[in-house]
Amino acid sequence: MIKINEQLPRGLIVSCQAYEDDPLYGSHLMAAMAKAAEIGGAVGIRANSPQDIRAIRAVTRLPIIGLYKVFSPDIEVYITPNFIAADQISRAGCDIIAIDATPRPRKDGLRLPDLINFIHQDLDKPIMADTSCLEDALHAESLGVDLVSTTLAGYTSHGRPLFTGPDLEFVGILVKSIHVPVIAEGRFYLPEDVKAAINLGAYGVAIGEAITRPEKITRRFVEAINDVIGYGSSH
């Protein structure tokens, strides 16, 4: 039986991810970001792709929640969608594998239970189920996942609606409804929201762009200033 608390301490998980059009795209930059997060007190890293995971593994011993975003035409599921993606990030050095745990169709008819069994039995790794609603989470728990996250809440047609900030209501519902640890993730920008999630019973909180996307952090401050400048210039 996998004991998550022995692999991932309770606390802040920093998601270090960048796309090709991001200024900080590059495995060496994501590794530097992960090291900075470790120095700042993060208890874990969430990272995408074998190359980024391998680079991050080389600079930190923090537990890595690995995922591999593989996009396919006409297929909505892209977070570690198949056996190959899971195997590659496992070999790269991640400690926990994050997967899309929604009921949406997968390429080549792959079934969610088969992917979960493969990760547990063949790769011997715990699983974090990224979910969009309570039904997703209950189903994933019934299949034996080790953690459940709120990552996809607001981003699927069948799941919960999209909120401006974090879906704290969903966090509270999950904590009361399932028995595996809950990771709160999605649109966390303020320390008080993180504290609220922990007070609701979340095992941890995963934060990405509020920490690791300087262009978006800058934009929030610029918009705040422009609100004032715009108001002042008209009076």
C-alpha cells in the first residue's frame, strides 16, 4: 500500500511548466525555477515532459509530480493520456504520475482503469487524478488512485463551472466526500486562498502561474496600475 505522506509532505507544490511560446521555455530554466521553489520552501514540484522532469531531478530531491501533455486532434484528454507517456515520465525520474481522470474518450479507446493499473502495477508509481467534478473524483478513487486534484475544475464541458479564482467550494466538497488526500489546484493567486484551502482540509496546494509565469505576474500588477492611471487621467 502506497503511503503518500512518506513520498509527499503536506504543503505547497510548485508547478514548473512552460510552453514553447513562453519566455522561460526550456528544461534548464524549469530546473532553475524548481530549485528556486525548493529554496522558498515548496514540498514538491509538478512538472511536464520527460526532458523537464529529468532536468529538475538533477537539481532537487523534492518529490516530483510528473505529467506529460500529449496533444492529439479531436481528443480532449492530453494529461498523461497513455501508457507510453506514463512510462517516459516514470523513467525520467518522477515520483508520482498525474493523469487526466475524467470520463472523456481517449485515443485508441484506452480505458482509464487500464492506465491506472499499468501505472500501479508496471511502473510501481502512485497516481494523482486530475479531476473536474465530484463524479470524476469518486470514480477515480474507486479505481484506486492515491491523490485527487482539482486541476481540471472549470476546464471541461461536463465538470464544474469556471470561476475567476480558485474553486474552494469544490475543495471542501472533495475533502468531505473522498478518503484519499486532496490537492487543491487551479487559479490560486493569493496566500489567503492557499490558507483557506488548507483550512478546508486540502493535503496540499499546487500553484503554477502565480509563481512561475513572470509575464502573467507582471500583467496583473500592470493592470492594477492602469486601473488607477486610467481613473486619474479622466478626472
